Amino acid sequence: MPANRKKTGLRRFEVSALALVALASIAAGALHYSGASAVLSFAVAAVALAGLAWTVSFATEQVGERFGPAVTGVLQSTLGNLPEFFVVIFALSAGEVVVAQMSLVGSVLANALLVLGLSLVAGSFRSEDKVMRFGRRLPNDTATLLLVAVFIIALVGVSVAVGGGAAHHVKAISVIGAVCLLAVYLTWVFPYLRSDAGPSRGQARIGFASAVAMLLGAGVGAAFVSDWFVAELRPTIDRLGVSAAFAGIVIVAIAGNAVENVVGITLAWKRQNDLAISVIKNSVSQVAVFLFPLLVLCSLPFAHALTFSIAPVFIVALLLTAIAVWQITGDGEATLFEGVALVALYVILAAVTLYE
């Protein structure tokens, strides 16, 4: 083992973490197929899913050391959303449309409020003048992308609420909206990637081939664990007595976005402010205008298709989140109390969802 660590450049705790991820994944499968308690099986699957997300994050970071913060942030967000993609696909195949929708909405809200807020707290606390500073372009672009996504969601939601003619064509409107959102995202992301300032700080400690192999392995593992995770979700919801919306907004969203939860805060603590903001903001924009519309199109063959029709309370939450995030980070700096304010908004949202 020591020779292997020297060859790959892995630190002792990273080798231990990878071993624990493998064990958690095996345990999740064993519990699922042995008919163990649903709550226990769900909890172990959630831990395994978070561990696989960390594995994806680590491997992506090693690849990303060869690029700047823009490329690294997009890469981490794209591959870090693999568990979320599989969770939604399996949820839809199981007929859990509300969980699928709320996990996507919850991903946006958790990253934009909870993870960003904690990162701002860490970054501002570690700065000498207690002000975290970063580039202004990405925060403003993210607010624009999020508002575009909220536009289609709000129109569909209002139409359904008032019973207008468009309410009878939600699926068709969602498909059109999905295509438009994907077009908007693609026209934004390529110029953004070309604007990268240069390589990020640090040095890759494992080879490119090893990192890619790790990504593929984690991706395959995430597919299996996501299936087990969703299979135990409904029995766990019933056992705990929580709503499907709460499970999607809080439990599934946090477990599926463990990458951003850990990486963004860690990078902010290390004073790599631009990279931290890039990882978090790219995740927010990707889920809203790339992953969500992509899954709308992928769900078309399913018996229960994904649409942009969500409950009015979450439409309001998305709109206010877009405004709050733009107001706090649009000037390229943030303070401790602003980070705490974002976290407080998420806690309030979670409380409302719990009783909704």
C-alpha cells in the first residue's frame, strides 16, 4: 500500500476515504438485496452516494488542476451532478415525480442558499478584512440564467393554478422550454470557458488516466447506488412521516450534491475564492438550465414525464433566491452576515417544506 500511495500521489486519508466509499457502496447493495430495514438501507445508500460524489469531486479536481477556475468549475459541476442525474432517472421510473422535481429544485436552492452561504461564511472569516472577494461575472451570469429558468417555471405554474388553456399542454410547453433553456446555457457556457484566465493553483497528484478511470468507476457506482437509494426512499418517507417534497428539497438534494457541499466550502476556507464560487455557481446554473431541461427531454419515454409544473411556494422560493443571490454576490464581494443570511433563508425554506 505505501508503494501504491507513492506511485499515485494519494494521501493516507484519501486512500482510507476511497476504501470507505467502496465499503459503503457494497454495504448499500447488501442491505438492499437482503431485505434489511428501509431506513437503515436508505441511510447507508445516502452515505455511499455522498462518498461517490466526493470521489467524482476528487478525480475531477485532479483533472481540473490542468485548467483554470472556469473549466474546473464547469467540469466539477457537470460530473458532480452524475448522482443527481441517476437519482432523478430512477425516481421517475419508480413514479416518484414529486421527488424527482423537488430534488432538482432542492439542488438549486441548497447550493444557492446553504452551500453558497456556508462558503461565504468560510471565505469571509478567513480573509484578513473579513470580506470575501471574487470575480463579478459568474455571479451575475448565474442570476440571469436562474431568472430565465424561473421564467418558464413561473409561467407554467401560474397557468396551471388559474386553469388557463396552456395548463392542458404542460408537457409540450415543458419540452419547448427545455430546448430553449439548453440553447441559452450552451450559448453562455462556451464563451465562459474560453474566458478562462489560466491554470488553477495546485498540482495534480495522480495521472490523467488514473483520474479518468476513477471518474468512470464512480459514475458506474453512482448508477447502482442511486437505484438502491430511490428504492428505499418511499418506505423511508412513510416511516419517518415526512412529505415527498421535504425529502426531495432537503434529504435527496443534500445527499446528491455532496460534491458542492464539501468542495465549495473547503476551497473558500483555503482562500481559493474564485474557484469556490465557480464550483457552486456553476452547479446552480447547470441544474437550473442544463440538468433540469435535459431530464425533461430524457423523461419523455417514461410513463411519468418530468415537467416544469411545480407548486407555487417553490416558484416563489426560486424567484426570491435568484434575487437574493444576485444582490449578495453581484458586486463581487460578501461578508460574514451575508453568508449567514443565505443559510437562514435555507433553514426557513426547509421548515416551510416540512410542514407544507
